[in-house]
Amino acid sequence: MKKLINNNNNSNNNVINKMMKKEKKISIENINDVIREIEEIENKINKSNENIKIIANKIINKNKINVIDLFCGCGGMSKGLTDAGLNIIAGIDVWDKAIDNYKKNFKHNAICADLTKLPPNQFNKLYNKKDLPIDLIVGGPPCQGFSIAGKRDTKDPRNSLFMEYVKYLDFFKPKAFIMENVIGILSMKTDKNEKVIDIILDKLNKNYNTIVCKLYASDFEVPQNRRRTIIIGIRKDLNIIPIEPTSILTKDKRIPVKTILLPRDKVDKNLFLTEKAIRGIKNKKNKSKLNNNGFGAQFLDIDKPSYTIPARYWKDGYDALVKYNENDIRRLSILELKRIQTFTDNYILEGSKKDIIMQIGNAVACKFAFHLGKYIKDIIIN
């Protein structure tokens, strides 16, 4: 690039020197010829500079991976991919409160829309006006309980938002996609006893080489044993068969939850359970034990990663409790929940406690997304 610029500068200098030599011969009679010659030289210089800009942009954009984040929520996936150096074109989600927070943390498009009412051609017209190529589509379409009107089987992904995801893949034909979902999707069946995952893969395998992975976020620098189904697809014409992303940490090196907990004296007193709540936990535990049933209250082992933080954590926090002793038990603060999902402390999440915790629980852990982004970069660029 430097050589190209230097050559251009040398060319410009040579032209100027020639002009200086001709200057002595300029007279009133040939002044118009000289003006025309100057204009021609300016045009050549401008064209040369424009060529340099084009080449520079090609060099800059060569390693740029453009991404659409469908079902983006408050931005966990987008944050991780951005940190990995990917270029997010837009995040789309139907929940306005999640999009409000998304907007506070990113400069790119944050779109509050129902994907059934925002087809990909319309998205491209409204939000991708430069018609940039889309290299990667990410997102976790819910497959159960989102039946489109007129369909009978609410558990069939062919009747769900999954098909809107497929429409975006078919329109943009990205080099790759990442689909994230709960582990339960692997055992889920339709009302006709068809395996949901088989239906999903039947659609995706038409144009992509795919792999289905069961990954722990804790293996990717997240202080939480969050297990997720990750489907990765690489467009078939690239002749690349995806392999499972390699764990960053071994099991004994996973990040313990104690690294992100606040000191006890910094914890809001309202997070501590009342005596009545603690008695309730003990009574339910004893009853469940007699009936050979499990019980939902879970106490953190501070030397290990946290349990999974679900969207319902706002209700009572029993999915992950800090226990100092039998009488001192507390829920996690919003700051600690953010850290468990590897959001930075300064990541802006505003609104009611319920809405914020639901957004955190629904998010893809940022550090997990970061490593998925690096994995995709290595495949597409190298």
C-alpha cells in the first residue's frame, strides 16, 4: 500500500517538474492549451487518487465479516462478535425493551421488528442501503410455541420463526451461520412424533455443511455452566466441513463464580432471603426428599462456575443462591448476573429489575460469542 502511494506521489512530482520547465515558454497565444493540459493532469491525479482509495478499501474490507444478528435481545451475541472483530450490520428483535438497551451499547442498526413482517428483501432495502454482502447470520429462533396463524402443530419448526431465519439464509446466502438454542431442542418432538432437530437440519443441510455441537459456556471463559446447542453451518460451495470449536479451558481450569462475586459488605441487604423464605426452602427440600423429587433451590459452589442463569431468575433467584451459612443466604445482584454472562460492568442495561434480569438470562454469554466469532473468522478468512 505504501509503495502504491509513493509511486503515485512520484508520478505527481514528475508532472509538476515538467510543468515548471514549460512555464518559461508560456505565452498569451498558448495559454488555453496550457489550461487544458493542467485540467488533464488534474483529472489523472484525481483518478489515480480514487484508484488508491478503492484499493485501500478493498484491503481494509478484505478481512471484514458482515453480520446480521437475528433475535438479538439486549446484545450478548453482538457484543462478543464485535469484540472478536466482526462487523455487525444490524440486530433485530421483537422485544422493544431489549432493543432499547441494545441501542445504548452499539452504533449500528438496532431494529425492533417482528421477522414475519420484515422479510429479508425489505430489511436489505431499509437497513443495508450500501448493499453490503452478508457473510454471517446468527441467532436463536424459538421453535416451540410460536406457531403462525393457520398452522396446527405449534411444536413444528416449519410453522415457527425458524422459517424466518431460513428465509434470511436463502436471501443473503451468507458464507456461514450460527444458530443457538437450548439443549432440550435435541429431544423435542412435534405432535406427529418427528424430531425437531431432524426437521431443522433437513432445511439447513440443503445449502450448508452443518455440525451440531453441545457446548458448555464455561469451557469458553464464562463463569457459568451454561450448556447450549450450537448449530454451525458453512456454505457448501466453500468446500469446508465445520468441526466442533475447541474448548479454551479444561474442566479443572474453568472460571469459578467467586471471581465475580461482590464482597459481602457491598451487597444490598434486600438481596438476602428472609427467615420465612429460608424456612420455606428447608420445608420444600424435606418434602421433596420424602417424595424422591428434586428441588429447585441451588446453592453456588464458589470454587466452580455458576449454575445456568435463566430468564426466570427475577422471580425468586433460587436457581443460583449464595449461601454464607444456614441463616445468611442471598440472591445475586444484577451486576453479578451481568458478570456471570460476561457483560462488562459498563454495559448499559436499564429498566425494571424484571426486564433487565430477563434480558440477561435470555442473552448469549458475551465471551462465549467472542470465541465463536474467532472460530468463524479462522474459517472464513484463512
